[in-house]
Amino acid sequence: MEGEPDTINNAVHCLTSMPESLHETGTHNKVRFPSSELNLGAKRVFINVDPPRRSNTRWDQHLVKNLLTPEYFPALSIRISDVLDDIGAGKCFVMERRDTYLRREHMMTIAQQLLGKDQECFHFGSQSEGTTTPGLNSDVDALFSDKRMNIMTGWRDWEAGMDNLLMLRDDITPPQQYLLQVIKRYTPEEVTRIDDDRFVKKDSGQVLFSSERWKQEIAQDASKFGEVTTNGPSVSCVSNWDVVMAFPVCKPLPEIQHWIDRCRGRHWPHNQIIEASRKAPCFMVPAGHPDSEYKREEWRLSPNLIERMLMFSFNMTQIKCYIVLKFIKKSLFGDFITSFHCKTLVFYTIERAHPSLWKENNLMFLLLLCLKVLRTWLRLGFFPHYIIEGVNLFDGKLSFVQQRHLLQYVNYLIKNDLQDLFHIDIDNLGRRLQACCIHRIRQGVDGELGGVVLRYSISLLLKYGYLGTLRNRMNDIMYKIQSSNSTFKQCLQNKLRTDAQFYTNAELETVAFDVINHLYIVQNAVQSAKCLRLPNPAFSKIIRRFKFCLSTDIASNRLKLASMLYCFGHLHAAVRVLGDVEKRYHSKVKAVCGVRQVEGEGDLQVFADMMSDNIHNLTFSVLSEPPFAFCVRFIRHEAHCAPYILWFEMNRSMTEEEVAQRSHWEKTWMDNAEVDARPFLYYLQYITYKGLGERTKQLHALNILGSYILDPRNSINLYHPETAYSLLGHCYEMEGDFENALYTTRCLRVVSIRTMLLTGTYSVCSAL
């Protein structure tokens, strides 16, 4: 760290000098100067960094600090901002991530209700805040608020018929921590005996609801879906997911009121946030204090929604400051501190710094301010929580020795004006900063994704994630309907009515419509299957209803319609539908499955390859429809709408012992027929043209089907290769080509074993 490489010095020397200004310098009106005019001297700035605790009306009374900053800081700040825009941290990326994850949490909330679970889903953390990049590879944070529990702040909050838990704390209880005492359901009295494995008795005789035993119960349920990982309050069976089951606290809390009183009269947080914070519920999450005697019983008070409102109030400079801190944390600090520490640093810095400072050309200076705050807290050995007073965020995270080591490095960073930013490898940040030409930055480094290509790729990846989760939830809902004691028709209609109620909610309207479309197509197909068994003059009316639910994706529902028309003998109509699907199903379409995963399916390069040749001439608003196709699913009630060969998929010849060995997720879909859309398209063309006697087109469809399945480049879009091989083998049997049929059977056996070993599932949702 003592000497800097020549490349870094060259990068600094090529920075342009910027005029001293506190006004916003946007990306559209940057002032740049030739490098010959660069002056690598330093300027001394006087800035208010610590306004009084109660008022910000007289800035001349603020604590004034004398900071020496290099004159190239404004230009380097602009450079960093440009690089962040190019690697996926620009405004468009931030807003698209936020919109997508808000839709995902709305969709999962609706799904939980349809599954009979009184839970509300929230996505917190970097993904939902939009404060991540591909290189940061941030986890997905999900919190499920279980409304079955009534959390009482006092006896006045008791509710009859609810599972009541009373919040307890005393003088030795660590800040932010509570014990939850079990109260009777039908009388406001303490429970005195243990009749539940999650209960424990305190020395005083009070029966407590144990956070550790609650997590153990969750882990046992989740183990049916995969290997379980526990991290703090999170219990997850899916990698890169942190899933927390929590209880909402909807009553006023003294900790929150104290924070609101402290924020009065400040320039930030704004009054609207403060007022909304009064009404926002907090959550009791299962996590005890590491040094507490009752750490296995304690619950942590978590104001996630307030923190989200604070994050959503950030301007782009504040967001980029936070993102760069996370780069420093991950690349330079290691595991010493977390993203939450970085977030808290930014909260305090925004509160204490003058609003006019938060401009793009001050980004380097603002990073130094954040690090100086961190240095102060490292010296004190105390990292305060922004909202809840008395909490030390170093507890359980950094030992005293680690704090000393980190303090030394933070001192080094400040002394050397953050030159180690040029060493950050994540998203090639350092190399991009060393690029002396903005054109090179825009093109990316060594062929990496950048500019419009990265924007398009991230947009598709977010859409793909939403559709995959939606498909997974619909799989669980259909399994719930099929397993119900009620008739299938009655249960399906009940789900449709329940979902229609969410349609009246402005926030949930779009997502509720997505769910209705998926349920409605099943209802139409089941009614059509009934018409095939029992001739019904209303068949044409049912067919016309399909037009209302064809927009879920490019192909799946259209293929289901074509299959139905084929089974009813309307071959010419089926050909027209299949022709429409073929036109829509261009080479860039990505398959989406809700029950299996394929290695590499989420790589950004996969979505970059989906970019059409003329994408640079398009705006994202004119891209006609998302290039995604769901797998085609037929449940047993739709059997008469599916080709006969798929009936074997619905009735797999398995012994009771083999069925017992199925995992829970396998049981939710393996009694259905699932087939990838593109192979099914070619198979339907083959059998339809066969029925019409159009031999040339029939053979053409067979050749395309075989070429597609056998091409290893298409494996990324084959989630059900064993079914695809079954369709191909059936075609060869109908051709009388038994040699190829036998070869296909051998391939099928190999693929079936390989698929079982390599594919995973979207089990996170099913596990909740």
C-alpha cells in the first residue's frame, strides 16, 4: 500500500479540473477541461458536517471542520459517477430494480393469501433498494410478516382469539431486544404451563416464546426443500436468499417516538418520512443479542419499513455514495463490516452534512466524510444504530482487535485520499477509473457489458426473475387447488374471487391481474376438456375467452390453445395458432420454468445474447413484448386438451416406495405434464401437419425438433429435456424409424439421470 502503480498515477493525472461549485452537475452538462490545465494541488474547504441535535436553522452555529482535499476530487467524482452509471448503478437501473422487487413482494403477498397463509411479504436490502450492481452480487432479502401473532406492547393490546405475545424488557435487557411472553387466547391472562415445543419458562415463572426454537421449527419445515442455512434471524434453503419469518408490531413504540423527537427540526429526514414513520409497523425478528443471558429467547426489534423510506428518499449522489462504500466494504474491508453498517454511515452523514453538499462533483469528498465518521466510531468502539438509541452495531460483529486493525486501514484510506479505489476489482471498478478516456469507459473494459447492452440485460434479468417467481407461486397454488377437499371447480373459483379482491387495490392491481390470467387460462382449459368428454355447444364461446389471457408470455397459452384445437379436430385453426406462435418465437426468446433451474440461467451474458441486432435503434418503451416463454403445463383436469403422449407424464409408472421418496417440491408438479414451449411447438406442428396430410411440412417440423433438442447450445432453455426426448422419440415411432427411436430412448435415460442431478428448484417460495 506504500507505493501506487504508474497506471493509477496516470489515471489521476488525466483527470480534468472542475470548478468549485455546490450546484448539481448532471451527466448532461458536465464541464470538462484539457488535461494540460490540470492542477494537482489541494484546496482547503470549510464545511459544516455536524449540525445541532435539535435545529438546523442557523448554520453558522454548526461544528465547522477544516478539510484539505485535492483539486482533482471533483473530476474524479464525476468519473466515479460515470462508471457507476455504466456498471448498473444509474438512475434507470435503481428505479427498475425497485419497481421489480415491489411487484415481486406484492405478488408473493397475494400468493400467500391464496395459499391460506395470513402473511405479508417484503423485500428489503440492496436488491429492492436498487443499490447493487452485477459484481456486488447482493443476496435477495425476504421478510414474511406472520399476522397470526398479536404482539402486545401492553395489556390494552390484547385481542381475543389471537395468539397473543407480550413484549417484555427490563434494565438488563440489551437495547433493541425483547422477550415475548405467551398470553392466553381467550382471556387476558399469562400462560403458566408449557404445552408447545416453542415455549420455555423463565426463572420468574413467565412462559416465553423462544426465538431459537421458532427458527428450529422453520428450519425443520424448510429442510424438505433443500439444505438449510441459518444466518442471524434468517433461515433459508436457497443460496443467495436470506428469508426471515417475523411478527409485525403495529402499536406505537418508545424507541421510534424517541427517534422522531430527535429528528424534529432537521433538514433530513423530511417531515413526510417522519409522519409516515409513526404509522409504519416494525417487526420482531428471531435474533438475540450475542452477549445476552437470554439470547436464545430474545427477539430483535427491526424498523425495516422506516429504513426503506429513508433509502427511498436518497438522491442519486447519496445512492452512489452508499454503493461505493459497499464496494470498499466488500473489496477492501472484507467481512469486518456489513452493508447495514455502510447504510448507517450514510444516514448519519446525510443528517449532519449540509444538503447542498450532496452533488455529483462532491462524491469523493462525501466518501471521505463517511469514512471520517467511521473512524470516529472505531476510536470510540461504538457504532450507533441510526433509529434505535443505545445499540452498538459492533457487538457480535467486530472484536476489539478487529476494530483496531480496521481503524488503521481507514486512517490509511483517508490519508491517501482513497487511492485504493483504483485497486477494486468488483465490476472492474479500478480499471475503469484508470481509463483516461470516457469513450473507453462507455465501451466497457475487455469486452465487458456496458451501456445500452448492460441496461437491456439487467432489465431482462429482472423481468425473468419476476416471471420465474410468479410461475413458481402459481405452481404452489395449483397444487393447493388439486389437493383441496373441495371440488376442483369450486376451489378454483374461490381462488379467482379472492384474487379479484386484490384487483381493487391500486398497489396490487397489476400483480393481481397477472395471477388472474394464470388462473383464468386453467379454468378455460378445464371447461374445454369437459366439452370434449361431453359435447357442449358453448365450446366456441370458451375458445374465444382465451384471447383475454394470451398476454402472459409469448407462447405457453397460445400453445395450450393450439393443443386444444388439435384434440378437438380443428386442425386448420390449430395450424393458424401455431403459425402465430412461430412468428413470435424468435431466436432470442428465453424459456422460463417455475419448478426447475438450469445452471447459468441467471448469467447476465445469457440476457445480453438475447439482444436483437437493432437494439441500439430502439427504446425500451417500444419493445413490443418481453421475450420469454413459460413451460406449457397440463394438469390432470386438462388431460383431454393435451396430446395423448403427455398423459404418460401425468401418470408416471412409479411404485409407492418411489413416490414416497419424492421431495415436497416434486410432489407439487410431477403429477402434471410440463414441457418446454419450443419443443412442444415443433411437436404440435408435426402431429397437426400429419393429420392434414402435409408431408413436407410434417418432416420439416420433425427435423427442426430433432436439431433443436440435440443442439447443446439450447440446453440453457431446456428445463424438461426428458419430456422433449419423449416427444422426439414418439415422432420417430410414428415415422417407423425405430433405430432413431431407440437412440432417443437411450438419450432419454441419460438425460433423466443428468437432469435429476443437475437441476434445482425455486424452492424458497414453496418453503414458506
